[in-house]
Amino acid sequence: MNNTLLSNLLAFYEEDPADPFNVYALAIEYSKSDPARAERFFNILLDQHPDYLPTYYHAGAFFAAMEKVEKAEEIYQKGVELALTQGNSKAHRELLSAFNNFLDELDD
């Protein structure tokens, strides 16, 4: 992990913890090296910023990789619904595709 990047992301988060992008960036960065911290930040996003659409693709993949199947499925489903609600057809297609791939892997 790039310590300078992580330090900068933490500084942005400390400066404005209410900005979902700051939380999102930390979740993504920690997912590369520290799953426990990544999970903490993904959970913050899901609980405190449920309308932040970018969360759902990466959080679904993260929890699927952590073998938290029920949570991953719930996240993908919420993301697909949120994308429809927000009228974001590109995100809807991407989330639906990721969700279907996730379900296909469960069947294997």
C-alpha cells in the first residue's frame, strides 16, 4: 500500500468524515491490504450513506470475496434497486451484471 496515498486519504477523511467519497476511497484502499479496516469503512458507507451508489459494486465484490455471501447478495440487490431509483442505467447494468456473475459463481 502506498503510505502517502493512505495518509492523504485519512487526512481527507478526518477533515470531512461526512463526505461519502472520503469513506469510499478509504474502503477501496484498505481492501487491498487490510480487510478488517475495509469492512469497517464499507459498513460506514452502507449505514450512513445508503444513497451513495458507487459503494454497492465494490462492497458487493468485497463481501463476496470475504465469503460473506448473504451480505454480498443483499448489497448487490440494494445497489441494483438504488440504481433504478436514481435513474442511473449504466450503474444499473454494471450492478446487475456483477450480481448475476456473483449468483452464477454460487451455483458452481
